[in-house]
Amino acid sequence: MDERSRMLNEEGRSLWDQKAEFWDGLQGEQGNRFHRELIGPAVERLLALQPGERVLDIACGSGVLARRLAELGGMVTAVDFSAGLIERARQRGQPSGSPIQYAVVDATDEAALVALGAGQFPAVVCSMALMDMPVIAPLYRAVRRLLSPGGRFVFATSHPAFNSNNPMFLSEMEDHDGVLTVRHSLKISAYRDLPPHRGAGAVGEPAPHYYYHRPLSQLLGEAFAAGLVLDALEEPGFPPEAEPRPLTWASVWQMPPVLAGRLRVVRS
């Protein structure tokens, strides 16, 4: 990681520590609507976790997904680079399952990740965090070393084609043969090359953090370069609503805000 990326990463850690309490309150015990309806179900389908399997949750935040994986019978290790978020996750405890092993580990630190247990995890997951990391190659390389034979890595991230650093929600009215119709859409002005951008993950949060946009060729290309291959992909989105609230993802249901995929180690 170069010096600029290192500095951005450290600033990001400080920002997440500052808003750990806010974020934990926002997500609650089971996550917000995005997690409950889009992210969580897609991750669970792709991961297909079996009872008793060891699973590593990278960038676990306040532990929403970790708690669910434990409930499903997983032997969960959950890590995040924010000590504040890990503390919030520990304070929440868990309603069921084997005790979750929490630790403060930076997802951009390949050696620190591998130290959790090379070849010991049949399942690894990283949910809605790749877009928060200044570099992702170290994570992919670590995942390849962490997975046990036949293991899988599942990720969920902001969809780079639609939910990037620059989407604008539009609501327009037109008169079509005397009938006034409201149409909702997204305006995307850039895709291939966007700089890091500080944005609000939620309305009213105290410390907007950095987002790192990567086109699909880079997001997946760095995984391929690490020796991983994609074998499943989902694009979760909200269902159409009769009267959707304007300027929300539910109003542009044709555009999925989330991309979820499953990667495995390339067979030699």
C-alpha cells in the first residue's frame, strides 16, 4: 500500500471510530432495510453456510452479519479495523449460536488476515466494505490463503454501475396524452475513473467516510489476479412499489444498488 493509500486508510479508521455509536444505533440488532431485504438474503444464498463450518467475517462492523452467521450454526470469527465498531459488536452480544470471536484486524493488512488461520476457513465473507477500502488486492490475496480446499468467498458491495460515487436521483413529470405521469430515474455521469469521495452512509451521521469507486473490470480483475474465480453473481434490488417514495432506491427498482458475488480458488 502506498503512502497516500495508507494515510486514507488511517483517516478512514478514525472516521469509523468516531461514528461507531451512531452506526451501531442505525443498524440495530438485525441491520437496516438495505441489509434485511437486499444484502443479507443475497449473502446467505451465496454462502450457503453449513452448521459447524468455520466462517470469517471481514470488516464486520457492529456485528449484524456475524450474529446471523452464528445463528445459522457457523463458528464465527469477525474482524474490523475499527476498535469502536468491534467494541459495539461485543457489547451487543448474540442471541444464539457458538460464541463469536471478535478481533481488531485491518482488511488491507494481508499478513494480519492470514494470521487468523491460513487454510482454516471453508467460508469467508466481506459485506458492504470493499467500497470503503483504499486497496483491495491485499484482501483478495489473503482470502486465497485463508480458504480451505473447496472453500468460498462471498462479497457484497455497492453496485459500481449504479450506486457509485456520483449517482443523482431524478423525479420528472410528463404530460402524455393528457395524463400526468411521474417517472423516476438515475443519472450517472462517470464510471471508468472516479477519485475517492467522502459521502454520507446515512442521513445525519457525524463523520462521512471515504468511498472508493472501482469499475467491474478492477473490482473483479484484482480478485482474478489473486487466483480467485467468480462462480455466482447476484444484483439485489427492491421490488416495484405502487407508490414509491421519490428519490430513493425503491423508486428506481430497475437499477440494483447492490452487487453480490461468490469467488473460489482457481483449481490447478
